[in-house]
Amino acid sequence: MRVLVAGWFSFDEFVATVGDELGADVVVGWLRELGVGHAVAWAPYFQRGPNWRDLDPAEYTHLLFVSGPLFDIPVVRELATTFAGAQRWALNVSVVDESARSLFHQVWERDAPGVARPDFAVATTTPDVPVLAVAFAPPQEEYGTRSRAERVRAVLEEWLGVRALPWFELDMDLYAKPYDRFPSQVEALIRRADAVLSMRLHGLVLGLAHGVPVIACDAVVGGAKVSAQARALDWPLLLTATEIDPHSLDAALEHALSGTLQPRIAAAQRRGRDGIAEARAWFTARLGG
């Protein structure tokens, strides 16, 4: 027995969803537990596994189409026809086209007229991974040719993608059409991150203010306000414009998530409070003067 697991992620013609892959992961887990030989067919653009069009159908006893809507459309019919000699099962599917049932010997619906069953993704056991809040800086024309903001952003985005790190963007603008953006919204997001990756001064400051380790990236050659603020708060995780690359980012993230930086975060918060107290005293003295 040898099984080929396929789904919408197997077709170049479509973009599958995360739920499609998670459903397939559950089925692959069952096959491993049962000791059944198997392969997963991936669309070529994923570059993760074989393209079903390149496989020898005679090598597979079963074709399992997992997750998503079930239609009788040309590409699904092509898949079924290619593996006509195999037992063909559709699992965890929404039957929106009854004629598609004829393409498969067995169908386990998650929903169909009169049927509602839990989606396989509810059983996912994907391991937890750290989540990064990322603050990109704009081109920063005020620094002229010293600014490397576009290059640095490209490096960060590629690193996040290649490492498959979950992240969300911290937009610091006060207005996001058609609504205002409030500091409390940005701060709430930061508190829920495991680390902050920031090209912006306030990404650094707010991360430390809320006890979250920050990888500060100064995109200005020679250093500018991000570097100055890291010095003001005595924060060690600072990467300069000329040293930001995948290796330095890997090392910085490992340090940020090591759990060893809490004393430095607490010290930065104290320096921040002391600095604000000094500024308030200066302000008060001159206001009353």
C-alpha cells in the first residue's frame, strides 16, 4: 500500500489556504501512526515535494484528496483520471457540487446538505513558534544617501519569509484610512508579541516599555536616532545598517528569545523613568522660572 495525499495545495492553478495544509497534516499524521507509506503532492511553486503530474500513478494504491470545497472541475477531474487505478477518497471536504462525488470512491464530508462535521484542522498539533511584531521605517529622505531603509526592509522581509517566522506589522501612522489609529492599539499588539523587530525609534521604545525584547535595526549608515535611543536606554540588541543580514538577525533573535534579557529590559525601563524625571524637572524649573 502506498498513498498519495493531495489537495488544493497540489495545483498550480489555485492558491490553497492554511486550513487545507493543516487538514492534510492531520491525515499524514494518521498514515505515519499506521505505518503506511505515503507522499504529499505539492504544486511546483511551493517547491516542497513532488508534482503529481510527474509521478507514476501505478506506484500508488490510494489517492486522498484532503480539505476544501469539492467541485467537478477540469483540474480535479484530471487528478482523478490520472489516478484512475487507485482507490480515491475525498476527506474533510465541503461538497458543493454533488456530481464531484462520482470522482471518488469514498467521501468524508465536513459539510454537505444535512451534514456538519468538525474540520480536521481542529486537531492540529503544530508546535508553537515565536511571533514578531515588526516596525518598518519609511525611506527617510532626511538622511540623504546615508539611508538604507529600502535595502534593510528588503533584507528583513526576506529573512522573515525564508525562516517562516510568524509576524505582523506595527504601523505607527496615526491615520489608517478611513480611521484614526490610537497608540493603545499599537501598544496592545506589542504586548502580545514575543519579540519586536524594529527599524523605528518608537518600536524600540515601546517594546522595552512593555517588557518585550527588541531587535533594533538602524537603517542609517553611521547611526541615527535608533542607535542614539539604544544608547540612551543601554539596550544591547542593536544592528547597524552595514551589519544587518540573515546571520546577524538569526543571532539577535536567538538572544532576544533566550530569556536572559529581562534584567536589561528592567534596567532600560529604569533609565527611561530616570530620563523622564530629569526632563520633567527641567521643564518644571523653566516653566515656573
